[in-house]
Amino acid sequence: MTAEGPSNPQAAVASNTARTRLRSAPWIAIVAVTATVQFIRNAPVDGVVFTAVAVALIIDALGVLPDAAALPRPGVLPVLAGAAAAGVLLILTPRHGIVDGIVLVAVGLAAAPVAWAGVRPPAPRSRGPRPGDAAAVRRTAILWAVAGIVTCLWELTSFVLGRMSPTQKAEHPAISDLLDPAIDQLWFRAIFVAAWLALGLALLSRGGRR
């Protein structure tokens, strides 16, 4: 048997670990660049948040943190009640206010453990995974990656061009600049908050371990 054959499981584990770290590197770099941009644009709080996320991802990629056990699946009614309470507060309280900030932090803190460790899947109702499940997950991951990269490129381009002159900033608005006037209207804010919460719940319910 050679060192690369099935008789050397440690080599296989090390190879898988190296591939996982390699796949994580571009996404960690994107988060790190985002953190840097926040500090440059004088948004230190956002910069600290993105820096903390980048550091956590680096630590996880290095294997320093032990694998977290999947959390028990929460009940539907408590989750919906919490989402509804958060939605009402975000819709009815002033934007960028104290209550608004507290609610956003609370939602993030509640979602972080679920996103990190995942939830235990329900009891299987079939004999096993369907043949198209892996391909569907792969296609979904590609679509989300494309959407994320396009959004980051838009924001980075508007930031760089906007710093050249005030007129350039007006000609290259950020996504938040485009959405702000609409979100100031109560009806659109309600739609936006409902969509944001629904999308977050869908991602947490369908996502597995990171």
C-alpha cells in the first residue's frame, strides 16, 4: 500500500482539511476587505463587526475551534413569535434608533449559534437523500455566491468612485442610498422587514453545518 492509499486515513483527513481551508480563504479575504473599507469610510462599528467575523472564520478554518454539536430544532411557534416581535419593532420604531439597534443585535445573536452549529434534522421520512439533493445544494451555493460577489463589487465600486468627488458619489450610489428613500415609507419598510426575516428563517432552517 502507498501512503496515499486507503491504508492512510490520516493523510486523507489532512488533504480534506487543506481543501476546506483553501475554499474558505477567498471568503475570509472578502470579509477582511469589507472590514478595511468600513474603517476607511469612518464606520468603526461596522469595521469591528466585520473584523470579528473574519477572525472567527480564520480560527475556524485553522481547526482551533472544536466542531459544535448541532442544536435541537426550535419549535415553530416560538420562532415565528420572535420574528413577528422583531418585525413589529423594526417597522414601528425610528430607523437607526436605540430600539432599532438593540433588535438587530438581538436577531444577530440569536441567529449566530444556529448558523454556526446548524440544527438537528428532523427524523427521516424516506430511506435516504434523493439523487438530486447534492446537485440542488451545489446550484444554490453557486447562486448565492454570485449574488454576494455582485453585491460586494457594486458596493466597492461605488465606494471607490464616490471618494473621487461629490459628483461621482451621486452618480455611483451605494445600494443603501438607493433603498433609503423607499424604506423611509412605512409600507415599503414593512415589506422589506418581512422579506428580510423570511429569508433569514429560510436560510437557517435549510442550512446545515456552516
